[in-house]
Amino acid sequence: MAETIVHVTPELIPELVASAGALFAEDGGRHDPWMDTGWPRREGAAYYQDLLAGDNLCLLARSNSTTAGHLIGRLNTNALRPGARTAVLQSLLVAEEYRRTGLGSALVAEFTRWAAEKEANEFKVTAFAANERAIAFYRKHGFAPFELTLSRPA
């Protein structure tokens, strides 16, 4: 199996949209009753095109010629935290049949390299509290709890 990580180019945006759509359906659709799981199909192409035009990271994981997942990274600064230059892992999916192959770790390694190049001094990622597999994966890559958001139905 030939596994690679590629930077998204405009012609690869449909593959990124499809992978993001799979993440919305699997993760958001399962853990958030208000998640608009149709957003990637309707808005994703324009959103990801804009990301490519900026200083962001858009990656696809490939196994042979098949898209096996993606990663979106963004750089944030915050006036309330002037010393923080935060690399945000905004979106990550490895399709179920490609999990435990090292593709997720390869995506995170590329994100880490990119963030260092951008002189980030912290990394952040958000996961649903009920998504224990994702949390375990992120912990394996050095992420630890920083904030806690509590929610309840109205």
C-alpha cells in the first residue's frame, strides 16, 4: 500500500470536500444534534478555496490513489493572549478502513512541521468529549486538556 500526504491544490478541493463531509457525518452527526452535516457539500468548496488562498495548511492523506483522509491547520493570534502563536488543528479525518496504518500520525507530523515553520508556540485541537478514540489519538500526540466547555440543552 503506497501511503502519501499531499498538499491540497485547487483541483483536489472536491476530494477535500468529500473527506470533510465524511467527518461531519461521522463525528458531528453522531455527537452534536445541531450539526449541519450538509455544510461541506453546500459551502465547502468556496471555504476551502479561501483557505488555500491564505496562510493555512490543507492536506490529503492518500493510500495508492484513494483519498483516505485530510487535515486542515490554521494559525491564530489573539489580542488577549499576545504571546501565543497558536497552530490550530481544525479538522482531521482518517477513513475507518485506513485507521491504525500511520496515516493520522503522518498528517499530525506534517501539521507539526508546518506549525514550527510558522513559529507557532502552542498547538490546539478540539474534540467532542464523547469521542474517546479521537481524544486518545490526540493525547498520544502530546495534546492535553487546556479548557473545558460545558453544555446543556435549554
